[in-house]
Amino acid sequence: MNRIKSFISQETWSPYVAGILLGIVGLLAVLLANSLLGASGAFESLAGLIGKKIAPSLFNNVYWGVDGARAMPIIRPEITWSVILLVGIFFGGTLAALSSRTFKFRFNDDAQWKRIFGPQPWKRWVIGFVGAIIVEFGSGIAGGCTSGLAISGGMLLVPAAFLFIAGFMVSGILTAMIIYRKRY
Amino acid sequence: MTEYIIALLLGVGFGFTLNKAGLTTYRNIANQFRFTDMTVLKYMMTAIAVAMIGLYTFRGLGWITFPTVPATYIVGNLIGGLIFGVGMAGAGY
């Protein structure tokens, strides 16, 4: 019992241990709910839900569904399974941080980030915001993110997953090279 | 309702392992693209391998049928991935 406790309170686990546990979570998702883990789709569902309320004509399209059409939209603008999963992810991360006593409101405290971009928190916020838009846009085109497409697709041996992984590794390496220059 | 409780619990499991693997910090994501820290790939590939073994075993036993798999459209998947990587390496999420 004490060993379990001390294991849980560790700040970081071996990525292999964490990966095995995620694999089990992914397996349970199929077994219990016949669903795949995914995060990016949930944001699109929420965006569609809000968009249909404030600008119905703009969001009345093939992507989020045309009013009265029988065809299923690509993204359902409602509280889907994935949205609930996303809420769970938030609480899971919070719980994990609490368990290792590393929970803290951080604005910009990553030493490596500061070395590259400077100490100003607003830069972190702006780059984070723009990066998140790019990430969500990319996953919208690809049909999923690292969890919904790469991991969930990979475990079903879907070719799309491996194309996506190749894609984000290539552009990620190039982006890192441009950002880090000589320090790469 | 049960489905939503399952989703919530699985989400908690997902978020918990993400945090414990250290993937909620900028440095670990960014350093994957500099190959000074392989956490992202170790975590991802382990999860894929474990789930894959389980899924194909369970399907072989007839316990599950696979859900609708993500669609493959080569150009879209690749271009989406290329755009995704820019944001991932830049913001570190």
C-alpha cells in the first residue's frame, strides 16, 4: 500500500509506465464505450455549439451540419462523449499535479522557454494562443490530434495515424530548428 | 448517462498519465523535436503498442468490434500533420 502511495506521489513516471497505463485507458474506451480517445474534436464540438448560438448562418455548413439536412455533420455541435472526456482530462491532470504536490498557477516559469523567448509572460500567452490555433486547425484538417488520430488510430493500425505522425514530426523538427537556430 | 461517467473516468486516467509522463510542460514537448528528450514518442508508442495488442486480442476473441476508425485521406492527413507540428513545436502543448 505504501509503495503504491509513493508511486502515485512521484512527480514523473517513466514514460513507458505512463504509456502502458494510457494504452489500457485506450483499450477500455473501446471495450466499455466503443469509442476512441480524442481531444481536438471536443473543442470543435464546443466551437460549433457556441457558434450556432451566436452566428447560426455562419455555422450552418457541411462541417457542423446544415439545418434540416439528413446527412450527419462531420463534427456534431453538441456535448459529445469527447467533450466529457476532455473535462475528465482536465481533472485528471489537476489530480496528478495535486498528488505530486506540484500544483501551482504558472504564468511563465519554464527556464528553457525563458532562455529562448525571454522572461515576459505575455509572450508565452501569445505564442501559446497562436500555437493552439495552429494545432487545432491542423488537427481539423487531418481528422484528429495526437490522441484522437495518432494514438487511437495507431492502435487500430490506421494508415492516417502514421501519415499524421510523420507530418507533425517533420514540421515540428523544422519549427524547432528555426526557433532554436544554433542552440538546436 | 453511464457512457458519460465512463468518459469522465477515462478522461481522468488520460490526464493523469499525461501529467505524470511530464507532457504538460513546454520543455518535454519542445525537446522531442530536438531529440534531446524522447518522452513524447516513448509515451505514444508504448500506448499504441499496448492498446493494439489488447484490441486485436479482444477482437480475435469476439469480445469487441472496432469503432469507426479515423478516415485516411493521404493529402489531408499529411498536410494536417504538417500544420499541427508547427503549433506543437512552437507552443509546446
